Amino acid sequence: MTEKSVSKTIENTSIVESAQANNDVYVSVVIPVYNEEDCLESLYQRLIKVMDGLGKTYEILFTNDGSKDRTSEILRELYNRRPKQIRVIEFNGNFGQHMAIMAAFERVRGQVIVNMDADMQNPPEEIPKLLMAFEQGHDYVGSYRDGRDDSYFLRTVPSKFMNWLRSKATGTKISDQGCMFRAYSRRIVGLITQSYESSTFVTVLGYTFAMNPTEIPVVHQARLEGESKYDIYRLVRVTFDLFTGFSMAPLHIFTVFGFFVSAMSGLLVAYLLGRRLIIGPEAEGLVTLFSVLFFMVSVAITGIGIVGEYVGRIYQVVRRRPRFLIKEIIEDQSDIRKGPQS
Ligand code: UDP
Ligand code: MG
């Protein structure tokens, strides 16, 4: 690895770069990586085998999302093995899976971009299937997990419910939003990177730009090594990203509910007033009163929380801070056509 061939850049990513188109690269594979030291070697072996077998030019972009294990060293080592095909983006901290994908999307050179996880839950051997659908003229090839091999009650059932809720709230027809294994056209990836959002959901965002989307089933396996990076709290966070990013439904529901409760309270007040005038003052009913009050207060607090979720995200965007910070990019620049910025 010579100093000349490797670009080491500390960048402020507040300016959205447009990747340099390079007709020499057909497929770009984008893989976000967070503490995946146990997966990377077998991922590399299987992926390279599939990609070499395609007989097309390709590149693989890994984004190291601030891993604390040996991921960084392993990625460097993989780069050294295949400097022409592998590029590594090193984040200066953990900015989340979707931002890791975004950083790679800003830099891909391929005509078709495949996104996958590092843990091989969607086997690399399925990539040709995605490409086949892409070559049939679809600009967005989604996938759904065929025979999902994850904890049934902790992941599969909540995910099914969320998929149903999302399709109702956002009107997007995606069977399995959480399955990141997808192929996108260059145009869609360009539009995704231009959408300057700090908390987004790449699969759904891409879908909103698609002209001819399709979906195919892909094999899903249990994680072979390491463990899921999503605990319940993180899953709730990304679910909020999803809903606030693509739907106003939570706010609408609250407004409608607010109107409904106001109307009911109006009736109740009228009834109580009438009762007081006709029957006289009422000393009992404290429990009822408090239960209604507590219910209303909890609803109001939830409402404030929901508004807060939107406001917080607006705040993040208006501050215009960088969405992520790149420490270093490890890539071979010898055969990249020089773009206007370089
Ligand atoms: N990931 C990441 N940053 C994070 C969390 C996860 O880049 O903060 C990566 C992770 O390394 C993997 C992918 O995103 O390649 C999906 O994560 P995981 O397999 O843990 O999610 P699950 O399959 O359990 O939904
Ligand atoms: Mg996984």
C-alpha cells in the first residue's frame, strides 16, 4: 500500500458530493459494518467468489461505522488483498447503519448499486438474482426475506406488524422494509444522497424515487457470527425514523383524537352542569375523575413526545451539521478518472 495510491482524507461531509460516474464499474456493493470482526473474512471469501463469477466489473465499498473491535484492521487487510475492487470508508464514530450506507452511496461509481449487510443473513450468492431483475428493466429491486431466520417473537412478529403499519401510514408497497438487501439504479442512489436527511430509512426513501420497482424473495439465514446490533431501544428509534421520515399519520391521528376527546368532554361538562343544577352537587366519583384525568394526561404527554420526535429531527436538519464524519477513505485512486473536485 503506497502512500500515493491511497487517499487519506479528513472531510467535512456537510457538502453532499456527487460520486464520480465511472463507466468502467458495473456493480457497486455497499456494506455497512459495525463490530463485525467475526463475519468479515467469510463475507469476503463468499462475496469475491460471487462477484468474480459474474464476469462484470465491480467494486465493494465497506463503511466502518465506528467499530470498536478489530473490524478496521481487517478491512485494511481486505483492501490490501484487492486494492482495485475494495474501498473502505472509516467513520469517526458510530453514526448508524443508514448513515453508513449514505456515505458509501455518495461515493459509488457503479451503474447498479447493491446494498447488503455484513453478517450474511442475506447470502451473497443471491446477488445475481437481484442483478437479473435489474437487467429486466427495474430500477429498484427490493427483496423480502424468504423463511426469515430470526427470533420469531422478538423480531419476526414485530417486524411484520411494523411493515403492515408502515404500508398503511406511508402508502409504500414494500413487503419487508427491514431487508436491506436491494439493488438500486444510479439515478435512485443519486436522489437518495441529495435528500439531505439526518435520520432516514434508505429502503423506503429509495422506493419513493423508483419508477419501475419490483420485489423478489431472497434466502434469509440466522446470523452465523457475532450478534445483532439492534436491541429493542435501537429498533424503536429506527421505527420512529421511519414514521417521522415518511408519514404525518402520527400527528394526524393525534389531532383527530384531540378533536374527538374535546367533543366528548364538552358533552360531559354539559351533562355534569345539568346534573348539578337539577340534582345538586356530587361528592363521590373521585376514582372515576382521577382515572379520566390520568388517562388524559398520559395521552397529552405521548402527544408532546410525538411532536418532539418531529421537532427534534427538524432541528437536526436545520442545524446543518455534518450527518457523519469521515476519518479516512482507503482506496486506490490510480485508475479513477479525475472529477471536478479532485
Ligand atoms: N450496522 C452499522 N451500524 C450500526 C448498526 C449496524 O453499520 O450502528 C450494520 C451491521 O454491521 C450490519 C448491518 O448494519 O452489517 C445490519 O445490522 P444487524 O445485522 O445487526 O441487524 P439485524 O440483521 O439484526 O436487523
Ligand atoms: Mg443482521
